[in-house]
Amino acid sequence: MTEKNPTPPNRQVPRPDPVDDTDEPAFEWMKPAASPSASQEAPREASSEGRPASPAGAGAPASRQPNPATAQAGIPAASERPQAESRAGRKAAEAAVEPAVPEAEPELQGRGTHFREPLPTSALQVRPPEEEVERRNAERELAANAKPVLPRVMQVLLAIFYPVILLVLAVRAVTSPLFLWVEYYRSGFPGDGYGFNADDRMTYGSYTVDYLSNWAGPRYLGELVNRSGEKLFKDGEVSHMADVKLVILSTFGAGVLLILLSLIAMIYLRRRSTGGIRRGLFAGSIVTLVVIIGLGVLAFLGWEQFFTEFHRIFFANGSWTFAMDDTLIRLFPGQFWMDAGIVIGALVLVASLLTLVLTWPTRKRRGLVKPEKTRSGENASGEAADPAAAADSDGSRSASARV
């Protein structure tokens, strides 16, 4: 059999040399620059031999042209160097091609000729003037120390709502059958000179108090009759009770709304402001004490005048005055309103004092408590404050144990 393969056997496959490869532009940076003297001598030699000269030495490969820089540095040209058979050899050849960096430029030492990193002239490395630095530091300090406005607003609203809520709750406690029962059956309460006993007052008074808190119309009181079958309340009395009901329901509705707003403020302060609820309630208790003490002083100095001015604020003149034998006066005499004012003031006063005590800004609540020493030589964290004192205490304990 004969070999039909056109390629002869045992032929060595040539390995491409990246230095002499002119077809791949990726290795253009590895080619040394052409020598001007060689490009001038090429036409002369061509003319002496009778051959046409190629322009700029185009007939010879660029890699064969000697480099003046390498020639001056004593580095052999690419044609004079042996072929690099491995990657390490090619790296060594590249290092031999690179010219030496002058000593006048030490910052360029260790860098190749094909890559130059720019000097660090970024604007981030330029320090601004001292005035600008001080201004930025002052703004940063102010922003760090500034407190948000909304938590303060919530604390103020909580302090304003708190006394109103306490007054509404106290009024609701008074307008209840329990307070009527305590009043009518306590000793010293004035009796009715027109025939009502304690049971009659409790029955008819309960209808009146229930009317203030339900959604019934004026007929709820207008159609009530006494034992003799006569109407219990006159038309003027029913009209006044309708006005009282409007004021009471409006007060209760406002109280419920303020309670909801206070809960929202407390939830917000609990999440965003440490101690904000305590500060708001503390301020509200102080405001409540001032208001209730002021009203108490006015009522004590002149109860009749205080009671009259109070009715003038909420009711029209002449609509709240009745005769002594009218049912409203027999059920709710002057002593009843005086006792109701005392109970309202006492409830608000006790609640505000209790809130004041529970929210008093002590050092512990303000977070200013220093760690106390739990034992001699140890602080609250359990670490020895003084090694010598700790050693003495351990020695004394061991001696006492031996004894």
C-alpha cells in the first residue's frame, strides 16, 4: 500500500511565533519599531543589485527591522533571538524588548511600554478648602443633633388631649345610675318636700339619665306619667333635657375621637420616640392639675355664680331655670350638682396625680442611672473594677472558708 496523504510523514508542524506573526493585529504591540537607518539603506542595496526598492522597507517584515532603543540598550533584535518555545519564554522575550525606564522617573518603574496608568488626579483626592470642610462638619453636626418635629407635635397633642379625656370620663361616671343610687340613698341628702321618696327618685332619675345616653327622642321623657296619671315632665323640662342630651352626646363623641387620636399618637411615639409617651402624659398631667385646681378655686369661691356661668355657656337664657315644684328640681336639687362637681374634680385630680407619679422623669426613666456595684470589687456588669480589691476579697473569702 502506498501513502495517499499528500502530507509527507514525520513532518514537523511549525509553531507560530507571535513575534513574527504579522497577520494577527493582537500582537502588533509586540513588534519593535522600524529603524530609520535600515529604511534608508534598503533602497541603496536594492539599487546596487538591480532590484526595485520597496517603500519604507515593505519587502522585509517589520519584526526583522532593528529597534534603535533595543540596540542602544544592548538587547538583541527579534531576528537574532532564539524562538520562544513556551509561554515563559515568550514572557521573557517581551521583558527583553521593554526598554529600561530612566532613573529620573521612579514612579514608572515596573511598568511596561505598552501600558501607562494615569496619575491619581481624581477630584476625590483633592481636599476642599478649610472653610468648606468646617461648613460641612457643622451641617453634619446639626443634622445629627436635630430632632424630628412630628414626635414633638404628637407629644404636645397628647398633653392637650389628656385633660379633656379625663374630664369626659369623669362626666360619664357621674351620669350613671350608680351615682344616682349613691346620692339618693346616702345620709344627709335633702329629701323632696312634694312627695318623692328615694325609690321614686331612683326610678324617675334613672329614666332621665338613660335618656342622656340613648338615641331616643323627646317622647322618651315627654310621655312619662306619675302615680296619679299626670305627665311627669313639662314641655320646658323636656326641651331642656333635649338640649342637655345634645351637649352630652357631643361631649362623649369628642372624647371618643380624642381617645382614638391619643392612641395613634402613643403608637407613633412608641415606635419613633423613646420616652415620648411618658413625656406627653407627664405634661398632660401637669396641664390637668392646673386646669382642675383653677376650676375648683372658682367653684369654691362662688358656687352659684360658677353654676350659672356654666349654663350660660351651653344653653340659652331662660331655658334652664325652673320652679321648685318642677320634676327636674325635685330629682336634681342644688346639692346633687354640688356633689357631682366634687366627684368630677376628685376623679380628675386623682387620675392626674397618679399619672404624674407614674411618669415622673426619674434618673432611671431618663436613662441616667450609673452602674451600681453589686459586690466589692465588681460592677453591675460582673467585671472586676479593681484587680487588687478583687484579689483581697477572694483571699478573705478563702481564709474565712478555712476557718
